[in-house]
Amino acid sequence: MKAIILSAGQGSRLGHMVDDRPKCLIDFNGRSLLDRQLETLEANGVHEAVVVTGFHDELVNEAITRRSGGPAVRTIFNPFFKVADNTGSLFMAREELTGDCLVWNGDTLVSRALMRRVVENDRAGICVTVDRKPSYDDDDMKVIRDESGRLRAIGKRISDGVNAESIGLLAFRNGGAECFRGAIERAMRTSEGTTIWYLRVIHHLAQNSEVWTLDINGEEWGEVDFPPDVEAARELTAKWDAAEKAAAA
């Protein structure tokens, strides 16, 4: 399995923290967000990663060059990161959408246990990792799924019937990646192609074909969008580090 990590954006909602570096290089207790993502992949047997870069791509490339161990990493530069949303990043990386692969937002941290569930899940096609909570806010990528786990709708503007949220981690198997690649190519040829999230493409696919969900409720993860998210993620990663250290002792 291969992972495609979408790390082209600046993360402007984080303010001055990203004036001179992309969000994926923010430090979380001694390791960058990207480092932690790569380590989580390696710990779960994913030994190949493609990182889509954009804002200060030279810094991301330097950080990857300094790494030792972990998955084999290569980068793809998205020159349109300022004007195209993450569908544009996947369009630039569309040749990588083959076989068994993951697509992972570059601003999401997940525990190794959560990633293990995603990697070990053998659902064919397209599978969106979701979590559940009592209520959902405007910034959540909301999901409607049926009792079988099939995805019926996904988007931030959904209001009625919401029963999960996407955490920004998708798995593709048995032709799912190739199906998604074709949908990305078609979407980028429309008038709204440069302005939509790739999950909008997933929503359209779900209206006419099977898209599944994996419920990881109870596992730990965090999204880094706003300054308070950084502190919350630092507490979470400190907890994970302490648990790993205790387990190794």
C-alpha cells in the first residue's frame, strides 16, 4: 500500500505560525506534523509515501532529505496551490492513484492504532474513514451513512441526517483508486474544478456507485486548522509519545 499526503497548502487560518513555513512542518513535541504522519505509516507497514507540496515546497523537500528511516518518500509540486483547492493537488498526483493506496490530508494526525484499523480493513473500492460525536459544527466535513456503512452524502453544508464526520483519511482498493482518478480528471474539467474539495468528488461518486465508510469511533486523532488545534494536538502527541515510551521500557 502507498500513501498520498496532501501538504500543499499554507494553512493561513493558523496565522503567524505559518508565515514562513507550511502547516505540515509545525513542531509537535520535537517532530513535525509530516514526520509524525510518515512514522505512523511506517509503523503500520506502509513503506511508500508521496507528499504533494506547494507553499514553501523547498522547506518540505529539505525536511524530507534530512529524514532517516521510515517510508520511501517522494514529492510532487502543485504549482496551483494558491488558486486551486485540494482537488488540484490530487489532479497533480493523479498518476499515483493506482492499486491499493491511501489519501491523507496533510493537517490530520492519527494514532497508530487508528491507522492500523484503516490499513487492515479490506473493504473493496473507496472507503472514507469517519468518526462520530453528539453534534457537528459548520467546519466539520459531515457525513450521512446508512446502516450498512455505505456513504450517502458528504460535505460541510449538510444539515439534516448527519451521523458522522470524515477525518481526512481515505483508503482505495480493488479499482477504487482508478475510479477516483477518473472522477478527479472529470471534475477538473468543470467550471468549479479548481474551487472544490476532493470530498465533493467523493460525494458525487456516492450518488451513483458504492462508496463505503470505516467507523473508527473511540480511536484518537486530531485536525490542525486553528491555533487552539495546535495546542490540543501537542497534548495528544505528548500522550502518544509517553505511551510508546512506556511500552518500550
